[in-house]
Amino acid sequence: MAQINGKTLQTGISARLIDISATGCKLEINSPAANLQPGQLYDTLELALPSGRITLNAELRHLYKDENGNSTQGGFMFHQTSGATLRIIERFVYQLQREARRNDADLF
């Protein structure tokens, strides 16, 4: 789960984490995302990871609305990430990569 907040938003927007890297993430937003603007910096992007919640600043790089209009996907780039937060994200990404490799090995 994820929560997006910022000075330009009247209320927070809930989202689901689809993909993550050390530099950014991709979120699926089910509520109308009309208030989100590419290029805008959001003060609070809160991500719920298995190791706990982390909060960071993020810039919305791109926004894609699906054809049905049911959901929107947004790509965010992390800004001014502290060393401790970056290490938490990197550990989580490495864990996902190990699991993916392990699952790929099970196929053969």
C-alpha cells in the first residue's frame, strides 16, 4: 500500500505499489487522479514495506490512465532520500530480485 500527500492535494490519495527500484516506484491509483500533475513534487509518499512504513519525497514523472478509466498508474522518482531510507529500499529490492531468481530456477 501507498499514500500520496502534498501541498497541492486537498486529501491524500491511496495507491497500490506495483514496482519499486532504488530510485523510484510505480503505483496503481484507483481513485480519480485528476489532482496529480506530472513534474509535481509531492511532500509525502508513504510506502508500506514488509520491514515497516517509510516516508519520502517523490516527483511524479508520468501518469497513465487505462482505457477503461478504472485506474491510473503513476511513475514516481524519489527525491532527497536519506541514506537509511535508501538502504531499506535497496534491501527490499534485493529481496524481490532473489525471490524472482529463485522462482525462475524452479521452472527448469
